[in-house]
Amino acid sequence: MKVFLDRLSDLLDLPDLLATGRRLRGKAGFVLCSSLDSDPSPVFVSAWQETFAYLGMRYGGLLHADCTGGYAPERYEGDVAFLWNTIADEHEHGRYEVVIHDGTEPWEVDFRPVMKAAVDDFLAGRSAATISARFHNTLVDVSAELVRAALTQIGDVAVVLSGGCFQNARLAEGISSALRGEHRVYRNHDIPPGDGGIALGQALVADAFARGTMRTTDHERRTTEVLSCV
């Protein structure tokens, strides 16, 4: 922590960094931390509050993970994604601009403009529900656009939406709706998406290969490669 604060102080002391340091003024600062306690130390919190104040920044808040019994990823990793999904305003249809680099192999989606626009919305006072909805709408539109581009290259094949990210009902239904009128779209029903479903699918494919009942053509291999990249 001391090293990090020393680097922050460089923005106020080193002549060639002063201009960068001044750009922090008026911005909001947030703290993500963990400790072996149910709450962070008041001294720790006040240190950040005073640091932000000294830099001319606004203290935006703190998110703390209680690691008293050791760090348990399952206690925290899904929380933010679940809340981010459920808080979205269903009546908000706006989206953020995103850059797709189609000259690379595989294609790359540059989400930096999305993150900047989301932060700008937050600083402008827009609600978390609005920002979440716009973020999800952007993911839906970009995903559908990439699928359409892949199918243009490989032909009209079925589109299968599976994997942990499709436990997000808003994302799964949004992409399905965007593609359903144009293509055959399949989603999990009896078996849920996520690692368990993927493991079962891998086992079934492995069994088919072992029995010699599955044949893969060059076209199917190319199809798998393209859709995996997407």
C-alpha cells in the first residue's frame, strides 16, 4: 500500500507528472479491499478518504471482502455479476458504442469505449439500473453481430448459446431474440449452462469419439473454430 501511495504522490512531486496529477481533480475514487475482519479498519478507510481529498478527488465508496475464514471465491465471484444483471432497467433500450477489429485473427472487440462511456454515465449521475441495461444491450448487439459475421463466412449452421455467461438470463434471452428470426438458436433446457453442463457435453463427445460413432469433417472443424473464437 505504501508503494502505491508513493506512486500517487509522484503525480504531485515530479515535474513531468504534474499535468497528469492535476487531471485527477474532480474525479471519484473507489477502494476495493479485503481483510481478516468483518469490516475494514477505520484507519485504513480514513487514509484513503484523506488521500483522495488531498488529490482533489471525491471519495466514492469502498467494497470489502471478509476473509476471516480464508478467501472463498464462491462467496464473492458471482455476486457482482448477479446483481449487475438483476438491477438492469428493462425499459432502457440504449447502448454504448464499441469497436470491432475485423482485420485480426480472431476478431477483437475493444470494450474500452464501453467502459469509458459507462463511467461517464455514472459521473453524470445516471442510475446503476440505466448503466447496467445499456451495458447488457451492448453485449447483446455485439454478440449477435459477431455471430452473423461468422455465419456469413461458414454458412447457415445452428447457433448454440451455452457456457457460464449464459446463466445471465438477460444476456441469453437478448441474444436469442436478436438471432431467432434469422437463424436456428439453441439454449440449455434440461442441463444448465456452466461448467457442469460443459463437462457433461465434453464427456458425451469423448464417448462418441471413443465408440467411433462421431465423424468430423473439415467444414465442421472450421465451424467449431470460428464459433469458439466468437
